[in-house]
Amino acid sequence: MSFQKTELPNGIRILTESVDYVGSASIGVWCETGSRHELPSEAGITHFIEHMLFKGTPTRTSHQIAEEIEGRGGMLNAFTDKEQTCYYCRVLAEDSIHSLDILCDMVKNSLLDAEELEREKGVVLEEIKRGEDDPGDLVHDLHMQGLWPDHNLGLSVIGTSESVSSFSRDDLVKYMDRRYSGATIVVSAAGNVNHEEFVAKVSEHFADLPAGEKKANEDRPQPQPGTNLIGKEVEQVHFCIGGDGSSYYDDWLYPMTVLDQILGGGMSSRLFQEVREKRGLVYAVGSYHPTYREGGSFTIYGGTGMQTWEKTQEVIWDELKKIREDGPTDDEITRIKRQFAGNLVLGLESMSSRMMRQSRNEMVHGRQISPEETLQKVNAVTKDQIMDWCRTNLLPEKMRTTAIGPFKN
């Protein structure tokens, strides 16, 4: 196994990790752009462009783009989040250069056809409606918008019906000219690949792309505590309870990672055991902590009946009080560290996980963080560190509750 990196004169970074004992490759073309980089009139445009880049180039129709990868047994997909967009595929090793050619063609040469654009608006508008009809999804977006109302990280990735309906081809071209540049693009692969062949193919497509520049980091988002109850004709109360978290660069990142798993990370977590297993108040309950450049959040989520909504909150706040006052047990910390190590090692068995890991390391830290370094930082987490964070942040007056349910008022 060997990792190599080449940077083209215009700033495009090409990363490969050669694993010669596998018969596949996972490839991603990344752009460091997401919903947090959009202007108010552009809400959802990053995600919409992701859809449009599958719609054809001068040399390939949309059907050919899909068929040339899936017809050879591969998988093609993409995703957009608040800070990054990724177009990726997993293919047989013998098809890696051909598949890379397709991904680069999509990103560099998309037609952005006006007729296709109008048709795709209908698709995304239906996606928005689906999200609005699903309170289990919607509550997370509404929670982040309420938690960070004055920061772009609070914006929804998908946008609104009004903004999406307004997009023109010129809007998409202007956004891509601004955000898709040498400084923001990373091409990454893991598997049975040849680095020099990848560099040659990426240069063929992207060498003439303007260098551009990255958007500077902004101020840290300031969480807004409070309560927002949204009345909707649904059977359950879908809720998020949370507050401030850690950025990629905070000292709290690894203590928070351990805490998140102790409180809401799976069937052995405190919340799952206490709220679901012991009391039967919910079907699903857990926690997560999204992490970004300037900050992050910590969120507990779940769904319960209207008649058990008050009790569910009471039990959750009791669990937060226990972890604040008594901290986690030594056994819990040891178990989570062992669990983290196991997950990390198992993830390295997947070429897709390797590709994603090395790409994010490059975009966030500008270097590769080894599994050994990550494990060292996790293993260094102490009970006192976790308790310090909990006593500062897991306080009712600092947290926000968002819930969608059959509320009367």
C-alpha cells in the first residue's frame, strides 16, 4: 500500500492510495463547495448543480454516463453537504481510468442544458416536498436553522421551492465559475490504481481550469438556545435537542467523539438503554455531532408519542444531568475506545472508506492523518476532559429543542 499526492500548477490536488491486492477502485472528484458558500438567492444551488452534472456532456448523454459505469458492474453516485460536493464511483480496477474520464467529463464539460434544467427542477421540487412530508428528516433541518440562524452553516442543503424554481442556466454557470476551481478541486482514488495514469488523465481534463481561491473561514456560529414546537398532523413527536459542538480543529473534538458514542451511539448507549430499552418511550433515539471548519453541534434526536413526550424529555435531561455531574464510567470510556478502534480498522477494509478518509484529510487538514495518529488521540481522551465539556455545554439554558408533532398551539 502506498499513498501519493500530486498538485497541478493550478492547485488541483490528486491523491491515490494504491492497494494492489484488491480488484477494485473507488474514485472521487471533490469540490470544496456546499450550501454554506451560497448567496441568499442561491439557496440549494450547490445541490442542484450536483443533479445537473449527470445530465450529459458534448460526448456523452445522461444515459451513457450511467451505462458506461453501471454496465461494467460499477456504481456511480454523488452527494452534497454544507461544505463539500463529491462525485464518486466504485469500479473494477481495469475500468478505473475510463471511469475517472467520465467523472472529470461530467464536472468539466456538463452541458447544463436549459431544457434538462427545467425538467430537473421538477425532480428537486419533489425531493423538497418529500422532505417536508417526512418530519423525521425535516426536524433536523429546522433544528439547525434555529440553532444557527445567523450563520451559513444553518442553511438547508436542498434549498427552498422558491429558490430552486428561480434558477437559470446563467445562475449555475456563474456559481461554478466562482466555486469550481483549481484551489477547490481534489481528485482521489483508493484501490488497485496507478498514480501516474491518474495524474495524466486529470491533467487532460483540468489543467486549463483557473486556479481560483478558497473562501476564507468565517466566525464561529453562535448557538441560539430556546424551544420551537411545530404543529403538524403526525402520529409522533419528532425532536432534536442540542447545542454547541466542536469544529475540526477544536481540542474538544476527540472527547466529544467519545461522549457522543457513550450517550447516543448505538444500542449500548445510555440514551438507547434508558429511553427505549428500560422505559419503552421511543422506537429510535440517538445522538450525532456534525463537525465543520468554524464549529459544530451536538444533537440528540428521537421520536415518541404525544402522551409520552414530556416523560421522554424528562428522562433525556436526567441522563444529561448524570453525565454532567458524575461523568462516564471507566468501563464506558474503555469500551468506546475499543469500539472506535474496531470501526476504524474495519473501515480500512473498504476502498470507498479509504478514498473518503484521505480526501477529507486533505481538504480539512492539508495532510494525511494516519489511523495510528487518530487512535492515539482517541486513546488520550480522559474522563475529566469529557466532564469539562459536559459541564460547559450540556446545560438546559444553553441548548435548543426543536420538535414537530400534533401540537395544538
